[in-house]
Amino acid sequence: EAGVTQFPSHSVIEKGQTVTLRCDPISGHDNLYWYRRVMGKEIKFLLHFVKESKQDESGMPNNRFLAERTGGTYSTLKVQPAELEDSGVYFCASSQWAGNYEQYFGPGTRLTVT
Amino acid sequence: GNSVTQMEGPVTLSEEAFLTINCTYTATGYPSLFWYVQYPGEGLQLLLKATKADDKGSNKGFEATYRKETTSFHLEKGSVQVSDSAVYFCALGIQGAQKLVFGQGTRLTINP
């Protein structure tokens, strides 16, 4: 069974540009989560999808971030326009059941904004 | 609020040494507690978990006990190996909220 995959593995963009990160969850997992780790600090929750619906987006830092999950399969996270403080590692996770917290993580996308 | 505080790293040990990585938490309600591990170039993997007070989670020689009285979930291993070199994250999950709250991570390096 394939794990959670993320693309790209690393992205370097200039301040003001747009970047789109993609996450493919484990097949059959209805729950999809985005997290990020900035500057080696704690990993912080961004949002949670159940199928194509946003269940909790309380961690989204501002309206420059837009997450979508059309069709309830893969998800994208767009940052537009990117700022220096957006640099970090963006993790995606998926789970079959939300209640037991057994989330399966992808390898992350390292975003560098210069 | 809900938060997790981990032992500051990095931690460097010799092979076969005893490992402790401290983790304490603050939470509303009754959290479940987790240790995740990230090996170089890979995603986070669930290492072990405990869902209620006094539970002990264990896996791959690692153990952690859910201590409600001290709000702690320290990770221990009796004899570490070079292959244990990784970043370790302590996390909690709050009942009714599906997100995980993580600590800042502890980088562990084991020298042969």
C-alpha cells in the first residue's frame, strides 16, 4: 500500500510569488490534514478535511493560504503571495478514522521563500 | 490551552546508552499522547501511543508512560542503536478535536 506522498519535496521561490503544494493521501482515507514546521519549532496544525469538506481550518495563518480537496482525493495548499515567514516544512497526513489520531504522514515539502 | 514541551536538543549519545527524552503537556480534557519519529528523508511515523492515565506505550524497545499526576510522557530506551538517530516529536490529541498538538522535536544522534 502506497503511503502519503507530497510534491514537490523542495521548493524555492521569491517573496511575492505563488506556490502550490500537493498531497496524495493513502487510498481510502477520508481524513486529510495539513501541518507545518517553521524554523525548527513545533509542528503546527493548519487544517483538516473530511472528504472534500473543511472540518477545521483554525490553524490557517491568514488568507494568503488556500487549501482545496476537490473530489475528496488529493489536496493542494496554495500560498499566494508568499512571504519570508512562510518558509518551513509542510506536512500532509491522512487517516481512515479521525477519532484515534493515527495519522499517517508524508515526507513533507520544504518551502524556502527568499 | 493545549501545548507540549519537549526536552531541548540536540541529544548525542553513544551506542548502547540509556535514553530519556522528556515531554510534558498542558491540556484541557483528557488527551491521548503520542511519540512520533522522523528518520532522515522520511515522513513522521507513529512510534507509540497511550490513551489514558497510567497506560504504557511501547514499540521497538522504546517506552513511555502516561503520567497524569506529573502531566508527562517521557520517552525511554534502555540501549540505543545508531539506527535510532532521528528527530522525535511528542504530541497530544484532544478528544473532540482531531488535530495533533506537537512539541518542538528533539534531534537524537547516536554515535557508534
